[in-house]
Amino acid sequence: MKELLELHEKIVNVMPDHLKQMVKERTYFAGGCVRDLVRLKEPNDYDIFFEKKEDMLVFCKYAESNKVFEKSPLGNIDWDFDNKKIQFITLVSGSPNDVVSKFDFNINQVYFKPFTNKLLYRYGSEIKFNVKATAPISALTRINKFLKMGYTISETQLLKMAVVIANSGVITSQEDLEKRSNCISASQALSVSGIIEELASEIDMFKALGNGNKDEFPF
């Protein structure tokens, strides 16, 4: 994780004095940047989260007063630094296992702590969907990207996503589901085209299957 250690050091060095120790000792890289670097790929962006909510709030207060930072549509903090896109996660904080357990796919549930050089990476090439993901629509739109990277996804995992999305209240019509599902490539997954058509025509069935409670799915 040499790349992340070097980037982290640069980030710490440009922080104001009252944030240096906190950013140095209690921040983590997580998600795609860790996954990609382990696979010897160049990350598209770098996600950082805070171990303590108090630290995150202190950093947010600083970021709000500094024009180099911007708020993302979801409320996280974006920063163009060292020719890289960096995002500070502000929606969740806490122990690394607690934070990454909320991420949408197993392949993103990875982290690296520069201060202790601790790495968690334990997943293979099959994508598994987290039914407790907070943004299932966003997860759906990113499937094709992961397939192009060489990952695979089964019909079962796609059906999990369908149940969660149907019960999220975000999808209200067959047309909306079809529109949001167009991002998935049938040529790079197992019978994806047929699955998406089936999901679009059976939205009421999936609503009933989930019973409106994401914690009770039998998967």
C-alpha cells in the first residue's frame, strides 16, 4: 500500500495544525481505491472515513470554511488534491468493520489504515450484494463498471438487488425500473437481459416478496 501511504502523508502535511494528528492517526482509506490498488489497478477516486464521529464533525466544520472542498450530492466532502479525486465520507463513521459493512458490495468492503499499516482485503471476483446497503439504486448503476473490470455476478445477487430496490420506495413504476436497469450489460453477466425484463414485469411480486422489510429477506 505504498501509494496510499504516500498520499496519506501528503494529505496530513497540508492539514491545519489542529487536524494533523487526527487525520494522521484516525482516518482510513476504504472501498474501491484499496480494492483497485491490491489488484494493481489505478483507482478512479479515493474514499476516506473517520474512526470517530467527533473527528468527522471537526473536519466538516473546517471543510465548510475552506473553498477547496465541495459537498457531493450525497453530502460527503469532495476534494481535488495531488491530481486525485478524494472524498471524505461524512454519512458514516466508526470502527472500520462497522463502516465497510454498510457498503453495497463485498468487493468494496475493504479498508486500509495508514497509521498502523493495517489492511483488510478478503474477497474474490464474484460480486455479492449487501441487502442493507443504503443506496441500492446507486449500486445498480455501477454493476456494469464492475463487470467490465472482470468481476462476475449471479442471478441470485441481482434478485437480491431487485427486492431491496422494489421495497425502497424509490421505484414506483415498471417504466422507472426499466430505465434504471439499462446500465446492466447482458453480454457480461449470466442471463442479465432476461432477468432485467423479468424484474421490470414483476415489480409487484418483488414488493410482496420483500414484505417491506430489508432485514427479513431469506438470502
